[in-house]
Amino acid sequence: METLTHILHGFVVATQPINLWYTFLGVFMGTIIGVLPGIGPSAGIALLIPITYGMNPTSALIMMAGIYYGAKYGGSTTAILIRTPGEAASVMTSIDGYEMAKKGRAGAALAVSAIGSFIAGTIGVIGLTLFAVPLTSMALKFGPAEYFTLMLFAMTAVSTLTGKSPAKGIIATILGLMIATIGIDLQSGQARYTMGIPEFQDGVGFVVVVVGLFAMAEVLRGLEGIYRGTSAEAMKIKGKLWLTREEWRRSIGPIWRGGIIGFVIGVLPGAGGTIAAIMSYTTEKRLSKHPEEFGHGAIEGVAGPESANNSDTAGALVPLLTLGIPGGGATAVMLGAFIMYGVQPGPMLFQTRPDLVWGLINSMYIGNVMLVVLNLPLIGLFVRLLYIPQGILYPMIVAISAIGAYAINGSVVDLWLILLFGVIGYIFDKVDIPVAPLVLSLVLGGMMEQSFRQAMTISGGELKIFYGSAITVTLLVMSLISVMLPFIIPRLRAMGSKGDES
């Protein structure tokens, strides 16, 4: 009853006029930040902190949380319309979302993105409300060995089950791991593969890679079409800017599954929305009766990842609020804001400041409603971007990409990098190498290496630590199965077809 009283009081706090205003301000600014490539919620919250000096801590944190999950909404807009992920976790949305836009279904892609984000975001907040402490205790069971095997499973699943050729998926994974090793080695302090370039000491930025692989590669493909005379006219949107009954039917399952996957992945510190989106995309492709449609405009490829991406935000707040452990970059910035306001996140926060914590959580219910009301009426405005002639659209994509990449570190090297990765993305498309394994291995590479080293240090160099618990054994078996499946399934189908012929 005491917890229920705190929850109800949290709604009273969240619905105060001043907090409603800050909720709207946060989600509105977050949407704009999400649309602009390269900025992201972490930078958006960090830029806001100095402005919030002297504010009520509850109102300030409500606004920061609004920016956090609002940016996840906004990131899908340019991902779908011009294949430029506005926010890192929207990288998977751009694959099928852009293909839907090319087929004249941009309205449907934006609609399912907004609705999926709303439903999954609400699922995530309900999960945060009900299961924060139990799920955190489960996450505490994950040590370095468990994290390493979890990341190994994620990589093997994506590399072998994405694309037509497992070998090409593995090539992309290895390339991503190689890029992830560039920079200062955290254990020894030695520079690795920096080639004498000072900017490489901090590694190659994820946003720079993603913008190059998707946005710049798309520009290069468009320029090739113009040169060959095969480029299409400016796309015209036909039909309703909404989902058909069949699209609704195909989207419901991915939205619910994505909401659950995103929340669970979000609870694990360091996992993040990008991993949640990739795992959801891989899951939907595996469950689909028509996996060949993925990468060519499958609505499940938009509904699932976008839902997981938004549900992840609520999951990431679980370790932050209950343990004081940030789940990612944005929550790390929020942790700094908590401490700046004299609030210490942790198990006692729910007892010492129930008004703040429950006001913050319940404001997310209201913020999700605000976002879907804000985004759905603007679908018609967003799809008008597709009427822009290619001679204007491609320079616009280059300008947005360059501004987003340069704004992160103010480095000219990053501008050369997005061009380099644009060429790599263009070549990958020509030789049919999937991009998703490279993206995932780049995200996980550093954490995977550190988890492996920590596990080996704990065990004194003994590999038995990786098969010493039920969790690690289960994950290793799942990794082995994911590697074998692409070779087993075709043979089983061949055997089945022979049996039918006989």
C-alpha cells in the first residue's frame, strides 16, 4: 500500500502545470535533437544542464528524461526519409524504413514508428514501475564472464543470420571488431592502430561510422544513378499516410516483442538501444515467414527495432535509479545531474525521495502520450521531404551529415572518416555484405574486450570461468546453435523437399 501511495503521489507531482510544461519542453527538444544526426540525447542533456541551475530538481530531471526518450522518437524521421539515422539507435530503422519510403509507404513507416514507440515506451515504463528491483537483482548476477558470453551470442546471431551469406556476415563482424580496437588500450594505456593521428586516440566515433555507412553511402548510390541515368524521379507518396489492415496485422507482434526485448536489454548496463534494436531486428527476421523481405521494405523491420529502441530508455533507468549505475551515455549524464542536485540514486532513493523518483517515472507516461500526439499529425509534413529534387536532397544529406559529424568533436578528421565509411558502405552494398554485423561489433567490441580481460584476471588465466555457470553455458550453447543454423536449415529444407517429391 505504501508503494501504491507513492505511485499515486507521483502522478500528482507529474501532472503539476510546471512539470507538464517541462515534460512537453523536454520531449519537443528531444524530438528535434533526434532528427539532427550526430547530436543524440547524451549531448542534448549535457547542453541543458547549465541552463537548469536553480531549477527544482524534479522538474529539471523530468525535462532531461523527456529529451532522452524524445530523441528516440525523432531519430526515426530522417532514418526513414533520407536513410540518415538521427540518433545512433535508429540505425536499424533506416534499413527497411527507407525502402518503404522508396515504395511510397513513408507515411506508414513513420506512423508505425510513432505508434510502436508509444506502445513500447509505455510497456517499458510499466516494467520500470513494476519490476525495477527484481530485474536489477537479475542484472547483478552478470559478471564479466556472463557479459562476454552474452556479447558473443549477440555477435554470432547477427553475423550469421543477417544477409544471405554467413561468411560475409562474419567478415563484417571482424571488420567492426578491428575498428573497435583503434584508440588507447584501457588496460595498458598504449595507443593501438592510431597511425600517429591524435584524433584516433579516443577511437573511431560510432556516430561517424553510422552516418558514413548509411547516409554517405546512400548519396554515393544516388550519384551513381544520376551518372548512369537510372536515378528515379522525386518520389511521390500515393495512398493514405497511414497503415493498411495487413500492415497493422504484421506490426502488432513486433511492437510487443520489441517492447519486451528493449526493456530487458536496457536493464543490462552498457547494452543500449542500438543493441536492443539490432536484437529485435534479428528476432523478427528469424520469426518471419518471409525473411527475404527484410532489407527491402518489411514493416516488421521498422516496427520491431523502433519499439525496442524506445522501450530501452525505461529499462536503462532501472540500474540508474535503483543502483546508481548508468546504463549508457545519456543515463551517465543524468547521473551527473542527479549528483549536482544533491540527489544520490540507489536503493534508498525510493524511500528518501519518492516524490522525485515516482514523479519522474510517471512523467514518462504523460511524455509518451505527448510524443505520439506531436508526431502523428506531422507525418504529412515529414513525407513532403521526399518531394525535394535529388539535386537538392543529396547536398542536404551531405550537409546534415557533415554538421552532425563535425559537431561531436570539432574534428576535420571525422569529415574524412564519414567519406571513407561512405565508400565502405557503398562497396558493401555492391558485394552484398550486411552492415548490421559491423555496427553491432563496433558497439560491443570495446566492452567485449574489457569483459574478457576482467574475466581472465578474476580466474587467473583459466578459461573455465566461461563455462563455470549456468548462464555462461546457456549463452555459449546458444552461440554455437546460431553459428550452425545457417548450415543446418538449408540441408533440412533440401531433405524435406526430397521427401515431398518421393
